Amino acid sequence: MSLTQADLHGALAERGALLQGHFRLSSGRHSDRFVQKFRILEDPVLLERVARELADRFRSLEPTIVVGAAVGGILLAYEVARQLGTKAIFVEKVNGVPVLRRGFTLRPDDRALLVEDVLTTGQSMRETIDVVRATGASIVGLGVIVSRADPVTLSVSKGDRIGNTVALLDLPLQSYDEAECPQCRAGEPLTDPGSRRA
């Protein structure tokens, strides 16, 4: 059975993953709402269902490998790859530079499916795209659990786009630069739940 946007929104709400307050996002921007992705990733049954839905949406493109970004993308890439019967690898940072480590490799004939848990500014996904493209591998698509932005218009570099994109849940949430944040101006306490810093 297909996982609808309403199903996923309900599952996130039920697990307390949709938070309201004053948050510093991983990008450094501020928002009054936050998606706690680990409420999905900690639940093997939900993660399997989400990953199966992503795998099914990209199966016809015949990816040969699934690539995620550390940390949240590791579990997602693994489970999507398991559903597709392929390998999974992840990009991580060394001294602030995204790289493939641990003996992970991509070949020019690889057809990579990139996956992301929550997409906001697209920074970590752009970094992952750059790492994959530097190997000569092709990118067959981008699969996202929750998009706070629009992955279809994700600008990769100089107007380049990933054509095959899927977001299981579109949840546009407004965010602000710190200098423009209305909650900062109102003196509301700031919570910093993010896992990556720009």
C-alpha cells in the first residue's frame, strides 16, 4: 500500500516529530517549526515503509547504488538500498569538506540515487551531488522524506537541476536569517536541535 502525504504527516505528528518553538536549523537559519527526523529514523517499521515508498518511486530508473549524507542519510540510504537490492554508501565531512571515506567508491557506470531525510536549503544535498559527480557517476534521482523547500527546483550549480525528484511530504516552513528573525526580535529563547552547521 502506498504511503500518502497524509499518512506520513500523521505518522510524524503521532511521534512528536513536528515541533513548534524557536529553532536554529542546521543551515543556521531560524524557524518557528522543526522536523525532528530521528523520530522517523528511530522507528524501523516506519523507516522501512518510507524507504520502500522511495525505492518504489525510483525502481524503474534502475539505480545501482544509493548515496546519503551523514548522519541522517546513513540509515535512510541503507534501507532504500536494501529495498532496491543495491549497495548503500554515504558522504561525510573531513575537516569541513564532504568526501567519500571508508573505502566507498563510485564508478563512472554507477547510477546513483541520492536520498535525504529533511531538505531545507539543500546545502548538504548539493554537497553530496558534487561528490558524486566528481566520480563520474550519473545521478538518476533525488528522494527526500520531508521537503521544507521544493526539491524540483533544487539548484545544484549554475542552473543545473536534478530532473527526477520525489519528496514524500511537502511541508514548506518559513525560515529567516538570524538578523531578520521575528522571534529573535521578540526575545524568544532559541533551541538548537540541528546536526550540521553551515
